Amino acid sequence: MKEHIIYDSYNDTTEDPDGLFFQDECMNLDKELDGRIIAIADLGLWNGRRSAYKVGGHNLNDIMDIGNHDYIRVYFDGYNIRKTSIHHDGTNHILFREVREDRNIDNLTNLLYNGDYIPKNMINNYTRSLGRYVKDIYGW
């Protein structure tokens, strides 16, 4: 499936020094969701790689504010929303999903916190793709 870029800060700073592209995408993604956003991150730190997570709110545009650094690229990989965030110590890779509110995500977040391996089917059990929302917004 084709990858679609939602936002790339390189284009924003070179073509629009006022950052209006970022603000435009925040407005485009202003959609209330059934579940909360969860960001599942693979962080590049000065002392190595670490896993992390952050549970956000019920608005799709939370993906624009979680995990921002010097350079960010938000994209749809054909199934999931992802962000690459580059900073002085390394590169963070973030997967955004919608929490299935009828399930207790503590099992998932405990594994994330401890840096344990999490199979894809477990992520799918506790969360769902945000793809359907962005497809509707952008017409992909």
C-alpha cells in the first residue's frame, strides 16, 4: 500500500517559515474519536534505545503534538499512522493507535513500560488503526 505524508516539518520550515502547514494539519485532523490516542514509541536516546508510551486524548490531532522534536514527519503507512521525530540524541519512531475502550489496556502499557516484546496481535487486541479516520479526511 502507498505511504502518504500527512506532515513533514522540513517542508514547513523551508516553504513556510510561519509554520502554517503544521497549524493547517492540526485543523484538518480535528476529529473526536471513540477511543483515546495511544502513542507507542521506540525512542533513540543518548544511552541507547528504549520503549515508551503516552496515552493522549480523544482528538485525532493529538498525533501532531505528541513526540515533537527538531524534525518530525507524520505519515500513513497504508495501515497505521506513524511519526519519525529526530532530535540531538537520535531518532524516535512512534506508532499511533486508538485505544479500544472496552478493554483494560494496563496489560499492554505494563509491557510497554518494561520494554517487553509485544506481538502485533496483542497491539491489535487492545487498540485499532487510525487509518479509517485519515482516509476519510484526506480521501485516500
